[in-house]
Amino acid sequence: MIEMHNLRKLVVEQYFTEAHFEAFLQVVDRLHDAAAVGKLEAVSPLDARTIIGWLDDIIFTAEETIRELQDMSKQPADEAEGWSDN
């Protein structure tokens, strides 16, 4: 499993790699494992309602990103607008 200091390093790097996605998946999987056995407090100081809110936001953003990536294949790259690196 990836260590937290390595996760922080991955998060601040400029480009997304397979390592970034793997680290994120490991964090969510660990959260899932803890929730499945009723031991949420072992992995997070946040309450279930707060975590659900974050997960809902992550799911929404991921679904929007998927749609945007699918749409990218339908338009030339120079037509893409609205890019911001923050």
C-alpha cells in the first residue's frame, strides 16, 4: 500500500500518471474496507455523512470528466476552450 507521504508527493505533481490513479484507488479501497466492517474511525476522523458528501462530489466530478474526455474525441484539439490549470 502507498504511504501517505508518497501520496502527498503524487498529488502535487503536475501530471496524472497511473501511479496517481493507483494511489487514489488504494485510498478509496481502504475507506471501503473500513466501512464494510464498521470501522470508519480507524481510517478517517470524518463522520460518515461528511465522507458521503466528498464521495458524491468525487463521483460527480469523475462522471463529468469522463463525459468531457469522450467529447474530446469528437472535436479537434484547437476547439477546446475553458482550460485552466487550477
